[in-house]
Amino acid sequence: MTAELVRGQNHPLSQARLEIRISAGTPIVAVAALGDENGRIHGAEWVAHPGAPTQPGLEVPRQAAADHRLAVDLDAVPEAVHRVSVLLALPVGGTGPVRFGAVAAPFVAVTGLDGGEVASYTITGLEAESAVVALELYRRQGAWKVRAVGQGYAGGLAELLTDQQLSQAHQLAGSINDAVSQGLARSVQAPPQRTADGDRSRQAAAPALGPDQGGTAPQPGPVPPVSPYGGQTPGGPGQPAPQQPSYPGSTPDPDAVTQPSAPTAGGPIDYSHPRRQNAAPPPPPPTAPPAAPGQPAQPVAGDATGWSMEERLYNQVWGMFEDLARTTAAYRSAVDFAESRMDKELEQVLSDPRSRIGGQGDAAREAARARHTQLVAQAREALDRDLAQLAAEADVVEPALPPAYARWDNPAWHGYRVPMEIPMALRLGDLHLPEADRIRIPMLVRLPLERGLWIDSGAAGSSDGSFTDSHTMSRLAMETAVAHAARLLAVYPAGEFTVHVIDPAGSAAQPLAPLVQTGVLAAPPVLGAAGVADVLGRLTQRVDLVQMAVRGGAADSLPPGFDTSQQLLIVNDFPHGFDDRAVNQLRYLADEGPAFGVHLMMVADREQSSGYGPLLDPLWRSLLRLTPVADDHLADPWVGHAWTYEPSLVPPGSQVLQRVLSQVATARTKYT
């Protein structure tokens, strides 16, 4: 039975291997600190944080997230450790909240490896604090207990660590914040949280995931107005629909979707269905017979909740992504535990002079290795069972994906027609882990794009050990950018997505040929410094104009004939052709553009812009880095695994790209 703790209350722990689950509703940083009998942290090496996620007996996530799982092995912590403190902090330097009083109360639960809760604590009463000691595990008379603390600090991690008697508190807090910023730059953004009634019920063999499922559950209400920028209203599906006209970047009315009340005299009449206003999405239809007792459920495409097949498939893909991340984390944790246990047993054998030699020592060493082999085999068996279920699910989901979610070799593209509305998301490639190389998870990002894309053209080795020279990488990077741009053009309705290209030296003429020859570009690629200045000036002015109109509440006052489509700027070979003014405009578009219908796709080698120094660091961090070759640089938003990313490219010799772009160009001609 779970012990629901209040501040200051403690509870005994009956097991050494634990998991601490944290749910905050907004991205937070999770840190674990080791302390002596007086609670003192002796140095930075006693703290597990995103920059150094593992310490003896501890493992914390590598990035900020709304939900966390911390692994704790109390038997593996050093003998000098008498206290393990769990610290939470809000990220600094971002656009999120800066105090816990502005977010929902964080929830912390201590669970066993089977998922059963031992104790839980909801941290209430926080206001101006930006960091908090959530709870602590402490050793008392040879036994371990957990205590709810809830001590907050308005000065953030630096003040918290200083209070924990750490001498280099400010330096460590700075390194943690830097690691979090780098983690956010490489993380795949999780989908919005679903409501409790709309949580997806998974059929895979992975353990129960509790309150930290990802996905969306739409809140249907009055039909939202069409955004003049060709996209959905802010938040997309799953978010309350504002009743007033909405533009990208505007703030929806939080009271727009409520339970209907009785109409008042002279007031507007609400024609929405009273029981559909805040209802959860309907469950997926039963399209497969129930599995036989003792057998895993047969996978079905679209078995997640949602109002449409597209939304069900979107939620299902994200469920598979999370399941694979969680089950792999459990396997790696089990293997690490087996190795640490074997090392500890061997150390005990060697510490006794009487057992170092002779049959007794050999038998003890063999027994330790046998236990290690047994534990690893058990972990692998559980992993293989989960992977078999996920592989079967991937086999039925991939062929059922619509064009926006499908690979270029999917037959769905051969029946392509220009859509009438934009989809929920877009596929940018595939993700996989070394433990499950066969399973490819589609990398889906929400539309409209919430951050720009950076196709890294720097010379680097790929995940298979091969090396690609800089010239080839530049060509592959531009081909990848063209494939992504073509997919964006294909999934938007006619006339609602516009692409501009900056190619200062004209070096990308061959990769850009499909876009140029089919006539889907707004204008030919611009060349030279003058062309760069002209395009950046016009797009910057557009962002300024829309920003002023939206923030001034005068969105209807945009000039007649104003192009309301989403804009994409492809920049090749940066920083060639860019002066200081152009660089500042580029940074401005990266920061402010996505909220107002202007998106950036950079094709660049970061090393070539090193002359600007740290000036461009915020630019690279604000963009989602993708590579033209397989590379393990992306992280999931749950446990922070390094996932191998493979871009979604057109198969060699295929004409599907030209056919799709030709249809887009034809539809645009009819539209105009």
C-alpha cells in the first residue's frame, strides 16, 4: 500500500533497488546528491546531474523533461553516504516558467522495480522558489527510509547547493544549466500531454508507464477559425480551440472551452453538444480478436485513442517510441546492476586474504560470475519479449501510415493527392537503438514547426564507422533539405506553404533541381550578398508586421493581399555571403519566426562559422540538428538515450519526388 507523505513525514524502505518517478507538468531538471551523515556534499563528484548522469548507485535523466525516472541502488552507494537527496529545478534562460508557483505542484513517487509505489509526495506550498529539495533517502541504524522534504529556494540550484554545504555550488549550477541547454538542443520534443481520460492503453509487453505517458487528447469544442497562416490554431489538435480568430503566436483564451451554461437573455447561443464539449476521444474500434490466454495481444494499426485514424496512428507511434525507450532503459539498468553486483562480490572475495587463493576463492569468483550471467540472461529475455511485441507492432503500423508519416518508398505516396488541410505531424526520418536495430521508430514532429531545422553538413563519421568527406556531406545535406522541404510542400494545402532559398555561391544547383524545375519555389534561389540581404529583410519585416498586429490585437488590419501562408527559408552554405546585419536577422528569424509563420532550415557546417565565436551558440541551440547520414546524436524526452537518426530520403532512381512536386505545382496554379 502506498504511503502518501506530507512534508517532514518519513517511511521505511524495504528494498534497495528503487525508482523515483517525478511528474511536474512542465520541463524541470532532476538532480540527485549524495551526502554524509551530516548531509554535507563533499564535491561535484557526489552529484548526479544531466552533465554527469551516473554516480555510484544513482542514475538521473540527461535533460530537462516534464516526467522523470531516477534509478537508485542503495546497496551500490559508497559506505560514507548516509543520505540521497532528490533535487528539482526549473531550467534557466528559456521561455518556460521561472517559479514553481506558476506550475502545477510536482509529484514524486518512490517505486519498486515492479512499478509498485512505496511512497509518494506532492510538493505543495511553493511560490517564488525555482529549486526544491523534493525528498531524501537516508540511512538510520542500518536501514533506509524516505522523508518528504519540500524545501524550496528562490535563488535556484546555486542557492540550494550552497545550502547543502557544497563549496563549488555556483560552478556546478552553471555546468548543470549548460548541460540542460545542450540537452534541449538535441532532444526530440515530446507530444503534448493527454488528458487522463484519453490516455493510450498500450498492448505491448513493456511495464506500466503510469502518469508519464506522452501524446494528445483533443478537447473538442466549437469549430476553430482557420488561421490565416495556413496552419492550425496554436497548440494544434488536442488543445482548447479559441472562439476568437487566432494567429500563430497569439495566446488562446483559456476560458474558450468550458461546460455550456444556460443562455442568458440577449447572449449568444451555444449550439455545441453538451456531452461532447470536454469528452475524451472515443476508444479505437476493436479490429482484432482478443488474444488467447497467456499470449500477447495481436498488434493493430491505430490501436491508440484519437478522433481520427491519423491521430490514432500519431499517438501509437509515440507510444511505441516511449515503450522502446523505457524497456531499453530497464535492460541497461539491469545489466549495470548485474555488473556492479559482480564487482562488489569479487571485491569482497579479494578483500579476505584467506580466500584469495585456493579452491574457496575460485568457487566464490565462479559463483559471482554465474550470478552475473544469470541476471543478464534474465534481463535479455525480458528485453527480447518486449522487442518482439514492438517489432510486430511496427510491421503493421508502417504500411498503414499516411503520406505525411510514411517513408518515401511507402506506396501511400503513389496515390498522393494535394491535401485540403494540414496533418498533425510530419516525418523527418527514423530512430533506432543498438539493442533493437531492426525496429525503426518514425520521427514525427508537430505542425506547424515549433523550431527550425539544422541539416549539419560538417564532415563526420557515420554510425557505421564510415567517413564522408566535406564535399560529399555538403551535397548530401542539401539533398536532405530538399527532401524535407518537398515533404512540407506536399502535406500543406495548395498555396498555404511558401519556400524561399538562399544559395549565395550557387553551389547547390544540382540538389535544388527538383524544386526549381517543378516551379514550387516562390522565386529562383537568390545569389550573392545582395540577394541574402533582400530575402532576410523581407522576412524579418514580415515577422515584425505580424508580431505587432497579433500583440496589438489588430490581426485583421494586415495589408490587403498579405501572403498568409507559412514561409520556409532554406539557407545553404552559411556563413558565406552573410555580414553582421544578416547574421543578426537570421538569429531573429530563428527565435521569433516560428511563432509568426516563418520557419528556418539551415544547411551549414558549424565549424565554418567558428569565427563568430559564442555569438552563434544560441542559434545552433534553437534549431533541431539533423544529419544527412546515420548518426546517434538525438535524445528521447524520457530517459535521454542516444538514438541513431537516419534521414528520410528518396530511394535512388525513384521519380516519386518529381511526381509529388509536380502535383503541388499544378494545384498551386489552380489555387492562384
